[in-house]
Amino acid sequence: MGALPRAAAGRARARANPDLGPHVLIVEPGDAGAAQRRVDAIFRQQERAHFTDARHAVLLKPGTHRLDVNVGFFTQVAGLGAVPGAVQVAGHVHAEADWMKGMALVNFWRGVENMAVRPPDRADRWAVSQAAPYRRIHLDGDLALDDGGWSSGGFMADCRVDGVVRSGTQQQWFTRNSTLGGWRGANWNMMFMGVDGAPATSFPEPPYTTIATVPVIREKPFLHVTAAGAWGVFVPALRRDARGVSWSGSSAAGRTIALDRFFIAHPQMRVGEMNAALARGQHLLLTPGIYRVDEPLRVDRAGTVVLGLGFATLLAENGAVAMRVADVPDVSIAGLLFDAGPALSPVLLEVGPRGSRRDHAAAPTLLADLFFRVGGARVGKVETACEINSRNVVADHLWIWRADHGDRENGRVHVAWDESTGEQGLVVNGDDVTIYGLFVEHFRKYQTLWNGERGRTYFYQNELPYDPPSQAAYMAGRTRGWAAYKVADHVRAHHVIGMGVYANFTADPTIVLESAVEVPRTPGVVVENVTTISLGGGMGTIAHPVNEAGEAARPGAIRQTLKRYPAA
């Protein structure tokens, strides 16, 4: 048989699926029977796999899919259309907590994005806690965010929900740039930005914080396939003062990068191979799995996209930094889990070297759906999980977690105070950094330390470490405890709004944290809508929400709130 003509060969290449590895399931419309069996098998493997190394992505090609997709641990389910309506799921795409009898407090590390979901009963469920993004979904019906037991989410962005979202037992939730048919429910901290259909601000009773627009945002890049079968990664356009979703019925603003401009990485590859590709000017797509990195991935070129599929994980070995990003504009780092290894790393992700000063306001770097883990699956040690030194960075959904529990089923816990160690979760040295949906938990010193000017955080959730053995072990000099959110004394301008800080000092419930939030006493630094909780009915005390202001969350008075600091 002779060679195909050039045009025919090009069409054949366009129609062929890329090699995304054995843990990516690509589903064609009409493959309902075989696809359902594969989807069910992935879920059976991942439903309880809290600390597994297995990673999966389920990618649905444009068209209609008759599926029921139950999403377990370390599983990403994504449509491959240019807009959500290009992929229609006639069924449910959901997260349940059946394995924990309705308790969703540890339903972590899963996500769905970029599809229209049409449940036959017009009702779906996304019962999750942290690191479980619900993005770019058009749901024809109502959405429940719990499964009866407690839940501790969560993040939703660029979604249209035609029915009512019912938050149920969710302790807190952040919704950005979406359109809702309605919202019902509140517990401690519910925040909405740029959301049509959001409830009005009424903090603290009920604890709703609503802001009309989002000052600057670029949605997460995503894989898509054209009608001709060509694969690419769509990079949504930067928006300012944004309200509602970024897409319409058939289009969205942005640009497509052809997939042949990406180096497609697989877990067995060496870091050197990936760095060579990045140095050549290629973008990087990491397929699902565990990447053992003994030197940093180096992102040195402006405009580079690094995109993970199926919670691709960078495991730092031999004390390595997992990734370093140069002080360049318009980089996108998205969809990755950074995991500390047993040798102490100084940092897992460094965005810009220290001392970065370039102005990137016209083309900010984006960090989207990035998750960090210290301990739990294995011993982990790090000084600082994430350090942002460049200016104008926009971060959209970070969960930075020093583990408070581990893999008990397999006898691997790895969470002791002196075993898996993390000093700071996030350090921001760059100016003009904006973060939406920041979750930082259980670090031994400052959870978040902000040294840059004009920083902004919209929604913050924190649990303090459970395991300080005593007050003497948990002192910041002469101050009782380390603040959950510390703005450095020299900072003159900062704004943070929609905060929840929770104490659960199970190793010694007599421990006191002096202030949940410590900030300079200057008019340009403003803190709004803070909730403090002494969990477990009073396992520890937070003496003040901000500096010396507000009442103590303590046994007998477990919840306190503060509307504004300094007082207006």
C-alpha cells in the first residue's frame, strides 16, 4: 500500500489521539457501554484510595455521553470541547461520601471541568473538601455540596448552575465568576466574587461575603479537541473587573496552543528531558502519575504553559526544589500536586527568584489548582511549601497542606510533629500578588507570611496544626503561637477578606494562639469578615481574631467573628 497523500496524512494525524499514557481514558461519544465499565473500574479502585500513588484522568470528547461518573481520589474528569456545551453528559458527574458513611471531610484530590451535565432527575452532588475543584461546568439542575455528614470545601469557578446550590454541612466555600439559580445554606464562611445569583453580603449572620466583580483573573488552561480532531490547549484571555462566566454558548476569548508544541511527559522520564524541552521553547503537559524530581523543573521562558492531568504529582527527592519559575510574564502553572520527600527541601515551588522586581501587570503569571502535601502518604520535610517572589502573580485555588492524618489502612501515618515537618505553608515576597481561594493548613510556624506590598487575598481557610506537644513548643518568640496569616510589619497596603481560622490542638488543648491574623497597625492594611473556631467543642483557644481585636474562641464560646480591622 502506498503512502497517504500529504493532506490525507495531515488529517489522519489530526484525528489520532496523542499518547497520554495508560492512566488517561479518552472517551468517544457513543461508547457508553465500554466507557461506563472503565469509568466504574477506575472509581472502584480510587473510591477509598486516600493516599494511593495511582492517578487517573477521564477525558470526554465533544458530543453526547450517556454516563454516570462517580469521581474518586486522584481522578480528574474533563470535557474536551472549546466550551462546556460541546461535551454533554446525559447522566450524573458526582462525588459521594458513601465510603465514609456520608462524611466528606477527607474527600480531597479530585476534580471535574469543562462540560455540560444533564442529570435525568435534575440533581447532582459534589460532596468534597479541599483540592476538589468544580470548574467550567454547566449543570442543568440543582447541586448538593454535602452527603449528610460534615464537609470542608471548597472551590467553584466559571460555572453555570441552572438550579439551586445547597451547601448543607459545608463549613466554608468559595465561588468565583459563576451564574447560579440560587444558593441555600451557610455555616462559617461562604464567599462569592463576580457571581450572578449570589446572596447579598450579610456577614456574620448568615456568614455571606459577596463582591460584585473580580479585579483580575485568567481561567485555568485546558485540553480541547477541534471538530477536525486537532488537539490543543486553550489558554483563556485575561479579564479585569470580571463578572459571570468566561464562556458563552459557543465561544470563549483566548488562544489555542497546538498540542504538538507541548512536550508530553510521562512519570518514568527524567527531569533533564523535561528541562531540555522547556529550554527549546516547548510547553509541558504532565500525564498522570508520580514524577520523582531530584532537581528543579525550570520554567524560564515567558508565556510557558505547564499543565498537569489527573493530579500529576511532583515528588521532591534528595531535598530538591520541585519547580523554579523565572521572573518572566504570562506563565501558567496548573493542575499539579507538589509532594515533599523525606529529605528536607527549602521550598517545593518557587515563583521568581528572591529580589524579583519586574512589573508583569500586563501579563501576570497564573497559578491554578495547585496543591501541596507534606506527609501523609510518606514522610515529608520542607521549610516553605510555596514561595512567590515575582510581582503581579494571580493564584486561583491553592491548598497547601501539612498532613494531620495519614495512611492508617496500610500502617503509614507519617504526621508526627517532628517526623513530617513543614515550617511555612506560603510566603509571598512579591508585590501586587492576588490570590483567590487560599487554603493553608497545619504548618508548624506561620501558615501564610506576606512580605510584599499591595497583596490581596479573597477567601482564606486555615486549620492550625493539631500536634504541637505543648505551649512551650508553639511560641513565636514571646508571642503565644504563630499566626495563621501574618502580614509583615513593614507592609503599608494589604487587603484580605473572607477568613476562617480554626484551632484543634488535640495534643494539648490548653494551647493558646494569641492572634489568628497579625497585621501592621496602619490604615492601608485592612482585614474583613474573619471567623475563628475552637473545634472539637473547645480543643484550644484563639485569643483574638486580629491583633488585639475581638473575643476569644475557646471552650464555652467556640465561634467568634470580626467584621473589620481596623474598625471603620
